[in-house]
Amino acid sequence: MSRRANYALCEFQQHLGPAADSLDVPWAEYTGNSTDPVSFNIPTSSSADPYVEMQVFDVEDFNHEIVVNGEPLSGFDIAPDEGWQLWMDTIAPERLHLGENTIQFRRNTDSKDAFVVGSVTVHWTEPVE
């Protein structure tokens, strides 16, 4: 069976942090300890090889979480670094399902870290019909 790549672009532009003034990013919406969940659609029940690429700004802590369909991904999800960065993390194939799915970012509340989640792309492969 042939497969093709597919993806969903999820826009966040949300600032996570202990306070609204914890990072000077007036262009990003302050949302506290988690982003709003963003929905994306998977058009097949046979998705495989999923991963997420995220554009993040000014991350200082390893212990923030990416949550897909209400379940955190395993391991550390976002590596710390200054300025804008692009990171990738794998998603367990059983996490995605046909129809509406959600992705969300949660800040480690034991940290004083503040950062921005910009654009996020969820990738998967699907059968060619």
C-alpha cells in the first residue's frame, strides 16, 4: 500500500508564563500555564509516523509538556534555548484518530520560565486511495 505525507498547521501565538509581564511579547496572547487547545483534523483512520514540529520562543526549562488529545507526550518535549527555535517530537501513532484531534502546550508550573508557542505543524502519513 502506498502512503503519502499530510500535515495540519496549528496557530498558537500564545505566551505561557507565571505572569503576563514575565516576557515582553506584546504580539502574543498571554494564556497563563497552558495554551488553548487547538483542533486539527485527521482524514483517515490509518495514520502512521506522526510527529510535531513547533516554533517556540525563549524556552528555559526542559519540563514543559505537549498534550495530544488530552494525553502528554512521553519524555521531554521542548528543549531550552534563547530566541526562536524549531523543535520536533514524535507522537505515538495510537494518539491520533480519525476526525478532530487536539494539541496543547502546558508550562511546568514549578519553573519561573516564560515562553511563546508560535506555529505548530502536526505531520503524519496516510494511505493513498
